Amino acid sequence: MRQWVWMLSLVLLVGCSSKTPPQPLVSVGKVNVPVVLSTHCWTGGCVDFPAPEDHLQVTNYKPVTLHSEPTDSIFVRFNAAPPKGFTVTHWPNGRPDHLGTFNGRDLNISASGLVPGVHTFSISAGWKQGSATHIFQLEVRQRGGE
């Protein structure tokens, strides 16, 4: 009987551990924004990627387009496994502008100050299994722009 309990515990432990970091859900208004897993160290292994803009270019990432003044907020949520904390960074002209470090499961960031153009963001988070950075882009266009 003890063998069965031990084997069941092992199966549950292995089945519940993830080989990749939890992925945040990002949206602007009602539009879901795809994110790309970037540099991370997870359960004993590390993977390093180039700067966020270069990494997205290599993956043929297509930014989500916002028209006119983006009055909606950028919403970030970790559903499956909330991190110990996470940092959101905006990368204007390839230089990091840290928007802040946050504790908890989700966050709203105002998008109202984004000027027309492509904007790159990164979300860096940590868990007991390791840390990960996810990246995404938004393209802001003026109303009537293609």
C-alpha cells in the first residue's frame, strides 16, 4: 500500500511541475496581445536571448495595432502561478525604461502616453523554480492611419 501512495505522489509531483515558466496574459481593451518567452532560467537550465526588439524580429512577431490615442490600459495577469513579483519595462529606442516592480497577480498600465510607432515591452518575473522574461510589442497608429 505504501508503494502505491509513494508512486501516486511521484506521478502528481512530476505531472504538476512545469518545464517552462508560466506565461502572462496581456491584453489592451478587448484585444489579446501575444507574448514571447525570452531569456529565462527554469528548473536548472538557462536560455539567453538577444535584446527584446532583436528577439521579436527574429521570431517574425507581428505587433498588435492600436488606433488613435490608446486610452485603454495594458493589462498583465498571471493566472496559473502568480510570481513572487514582476517588473514591467518599456523599451523606447532600445533603452530600458522601468515602469515599476509589482507584487501580486495582475496589473493595469496606462497606455495613454504612447506616441505613434512601435513600442516594445518586457515582463520579468520570478518564482521558486526560477525566473523568466516575456516580451511583446504594440504599434500605435493615429486614427485613419493604415
